[in-house]
Amino acid sequence: MAVKGLKTNDPHIQGLASIVGDSRSILYHKEDLLAYDCDGFTILKHLPKAVVFPKDTQEVAKLVKYCSQHQLPFLARGAGTGLSGGAIPINGEVIISLVRMKRLLSVDLENRRAVVEPGFVNLKLTNSISDKGYYYAPDPSSQYCCTIGGNVAENAGGAHCLKYGVTTNHILGLEVVLPNGEIIELGHNGILDTPGYDLLGLLTGSEGTLGIVTKITVRILKNPEAKQTVLAYFDRVSDGSQAVSDIISAGIVPAALEMMDKTAIEAVEAAAFPVGHPKDIAALLLIEVDGISAGIDEQIHQILEVCRNRNVREVRAARDELERAQWWANRKTGFGAMGAISPDYLVQDGVIPRSKLPEVLSKINKISGETGLRIANIFHAGDGNLHPLVLFDARKPGETEKALEAGSACLQACADAGGTITGEHGVGIEKREEMRFVFSETEIKAQTDIRQVFNPDNLLNAGKLFPSPALCVEIKTEMKAAASS
């Protein structure tokens, strides 16, 4: 069926457009596709064949079936905020954009769950239920614009995942379109222990390689009765790092325990929400506790004492909700704030045991010295999820390549310390080769065998998550070429 308004003879563009039924629901001109040639990982760019905007699950299924029948590579995309290249169409894919599927379908306060479409923005869920005394716990820094479907794909975390867990701990059910176009339902009315394999856990964090999520049932939580936030300044990073371990060792599990070093503080103070952090401070901790009112003051007292025992320069609790909100707004701008002090940056996402913080931060500082590139550290210190931000200038020949090498070295340091290469940002194309830092070839094959069951033709988001020798060499060469151009 010809679609009115299309100006192309490409039969596949005609076929895809006929499914969504409107020329305004498909992009295929180069100038329109440029906005979709990368996600938050901007070092490598590829144009998709087309971008289509389905309005519901049935249209997604029809699009997937069409791509499968015609052997067209395809992938799903949300808001494009991913930081590891998971939504980059390296094979000239048809991008199935889920941003029009953005409804809050239902809220069940009695059973503490909500059902959303994948294009529903993370923070909008909390804003939609906050007046009823509820919220959605996973809070990535991009929560004001990232979608819950994308959060499921990457198993996103956030500042408060120390106490409340990452996305997978809040997913109760999924509707998924498989790579052959079949629709399946996972989860059973939010029941936690169901028979069979944990397919919910398998799909969450699979980075869009096993299926396309079209409906999500999430857990919502009652607002805590009380919360307080502490800000602590340290003259040595090692003292701040040790204070993190001491707080946990004291039996306190904060809702959030964040750390920023001097370079990161310089950036956030130069950006949109400065709060007056001292310019000469080496590190700060932002610590939040929540729960029932009884006992909160005692936890705050213990935290203050731990910090004082670690040579803290200044430590205090927020005076009121306004000051607390200002501190968090300052922290949440962390990644974007790097633009105030560097034309480009590469963010990494390693995880280490908390006890290894001083050791690994020292190694990262050494990597910075060896490469001549500044590295800012902003991270979820409580669960050891590091975010070294390698600052560079892509206009200078060789600096992009040097930044990639520095980022890989940071991940190697995390793996060597008994950690891993990602805590929440995913592997995508950025860290595929680094998967070998933590998995043997046998372990990688076991996982790619699972992918083969779901995605036998490898049409859905091919070349992501796992290394394959030929493809890794090809992409690595391409990234080097992009870095030197």
C-alpha cells in the first residue's frame, strides 16, 4: 500500500511506512537521520536506514516481522541518553523509536505497582504519584529525560541504588516483542517467586539484544517518613574514601552515598547549580539517610562522627529541604557540567569493592598523569560504582584515541581490583572488548548462545554487548580512524 507523502522509491521505506500508516511517522532523508547517528556515546556515528515511530505494541510487532522477513537489521531506541553506544546503528539498522509510546497506563497503589509504556520518562512517574505519597526509586542522573524502557535495557542505576537497588529490583512484569515479531508476557501479577527461568532478570539489562520491551510493570514505593542529607568536605581523597567504608562498617546503609573529587567539583560549580563548594577541596561526600523518623537523628550523628574521625574539614547536615534539594541538583548536573571545563569528555562506569576505593582512585590519578588528560571522578561511592570522566579535546589530533585508551585503562584497574566494567551504563559497543577483562571465552560463548536462542538471525542490535573477533577489530579500527580525523 502506497503511503501518501513519501518521496522515495525504496520499497522497504514504503513497506515500513505502510505499517505505521503515516509519512510523518517515518524518517528516511539524510538530514533527518543525522539526529539518530549516535546516542550519548558520540565518538562513533552511523546513519540508520530509517527511523520509524510506532504508536503501540501491535505496530512494533509488525515492524519487527517486516524487518525479520526482509533480513533488515533493526534496533529499538528510547531517548538516546545511553552512554555506551547501545543505540548506535552500526549496521545501518532500521531504528524503531519508542518515544511515542509514552503513556502511564495504570497505577495500583494497593499493590504498589504501576504500568508504563517504554517511552515514559523516568522522573514523570515519580511526579505523577508523588501527591499520593509514592515514588519510583531508580534515579539515574538523566532521569528528567531518559525513558523507563531504556532503563530496563541498560538496567540503569542511580544515586539511591545503594539502599534500593537498580532497575531490575523494581521490575515486576514486561511485555516483549521477540525478534521474530511474537509478543510475550513475562512476570505474573507482581508475584516475586514464580516457576521457570528468571526471564525478567534475563531481559532486564540485555541491552536490546533479546527483544523490544513494549510495556513495563514497575514497583512503586511509599515516600519515606523522613530523610536527611549530610555534606562533608575532605582535604585528601583517601580520607573521604575511607570514610565511605567506615560508614558502611558502622552498620549504616544510607539511601545514597556519593563522592566527587576536585576536578568534578570545579565543573559542577561552574555549571547551572553552584552551591559554593570550596575551590581548594580535594573531595566531598554527599550522604543521605531515610526511613522512619525515629532513628534518623542517631544515624546522622554517627555519620558526622565517622567523618570527623577521618580528618574532615567541614561536615554538616542540610538545614532544610531547600538546601538539600540544591545539593542534589548540583550533584545531578555532574556529567553535563563537564562541558563547562572541557570541550569533550568520555565517561566510564566501573565497579569495585568499597575497600579498594583509595587504591583504584590512586591508579586512575596515575593514568591521568601518564596520558596528560584530566580525569574527574564522580561516583556512587557507597556501592563502589565509579565514573571516571576523561576530559579531552577532540579537535586536537590523537586526543580522542588517547581518551579511549585512558578509559580502557580505568576499567582494567577496576577489573584488577576484583570489580567489573559497568555498573549501570551498559557495554554497548564502547566496552565490548573490555568484556574480556572479566569473562573467559567460555563464559562469553555461554552468553552469546543464549542470545542465539532469542535472536537467531542476529538482526536485532547486532554487534553490541559481546566481543566477536572480526567485528571488534573492525569497530576498533573505525573508532581509531574517527579519533584521528
